[in-house]
Amino acid sequence: MTNSLPILYSFRRCPYAMRARMALHYSDIAYDLREVDLKNKPQAMLDISPKGTVPVLQLTSGEIIEESLEIMHYAIAQNDPESICAVSKETDLEIQVLIQKNDIEFAKLLRKYKYFEKHKEETQESYRKQIEDLFLIKYENMLEGNDFLFGKKSLADIATLPFIRQFALVDEDWFFESRYKNLIRWLNSFICNENFKSVIMAKHPTWKESSC
């Protein structure tokens, strides 16, 4: 049976799924959200994406998009109301590099920082210090006098924000009392927005095969 809307298999707290939802919302693309239990993944999702990770977007044409960054590019290619992709080639390259470092280096350190009990090679404070030195200081400087990382809203903001949010939630007292005032302001400008709270982070019941 053909679905009248694209289907997004998602998990509310996953930063990759979160940024896919952010991009789809930004581009005003309606979709059928299916909240997934990652410990009991629905066969319907595994049938179209055997890798078993979220997000997965199934278009009405049947095309499958399995990576969050590709979903973001797809969404913004359909509708870019604030022209966030209208940047110079040089800036576009800088954005790509920043996102790549976020997805590889930041994400790896974030997992160790969040689940430091499983990564006892170093202390939690050591992992946090590495994140500060490699990322937070840079972002803080980029946001000095700016509302967004590259001066105007870009893919970099959408791609990195869920990871910064997750980092902040590991130790909220430390983060929100830290010296990263520009980064805190930037993060709050997104997460305190009513659309973010009521749409992007809305709670949905776990989707069941029988729900369709």
C-alpha cells in the first residue's frame, strides 16, 4: 500500500533523528512519524533498511533515505525558506568539514563522556576537557557577535545542535554555568522555541506494526 506521506522512522532522543526532524520541519514537509523502540525494531523498518538505525525516511515514491545528513539535504532541496544553503563555495566547504568533524570526532567523544563508566581509559572530566578544547572553544568564538555558527542559519546549526544539546544534558549544572555564554545563548535560541518543544521533541507512542 502506498503511503500518502513520507514515513520517518525515528527515535525521539537520537541526535541524528532529531536533526532529520528539524530539517523536515524547517522545510515544512509533512510526514508520518513512526517512533521506534530500538530494542525491538519493527520489521517494516528492517525490510527497507537492514542496517537497523534511525532515522530512515521512506518517500512516497518508495525511495529510501537512510542517513540523517542525506535526509537534511533532501528536505532543504525541496524547500529552503530562509535560504540557508545560499552560501559561498568556501563557506559551504567549511560547513561540510565542521559537520564531518561533529559526526566523527565529537560524536565519539560525546559517547565516552556520556557513558564514561564504560570507557574507563580516562575520566569523565578528561573527555569533557577534550570536547571543550576541540569544539566548544571554537564554537564559542564563532558565535561571538553572531546568532549562528556561520553568521546566518546554516546546515551546520541544524546538524550540530542535537549533539550540543545532548552534551549539555549530561551535566546541566556544569554546562549552563560554564564560560560558554555564546554557545548557551545559541542552544537556548533553539531548544526554548515552542516549535522545538512541541513539534521536534513532541512525545509519540512507540509505533507498532498493527498501527498502520
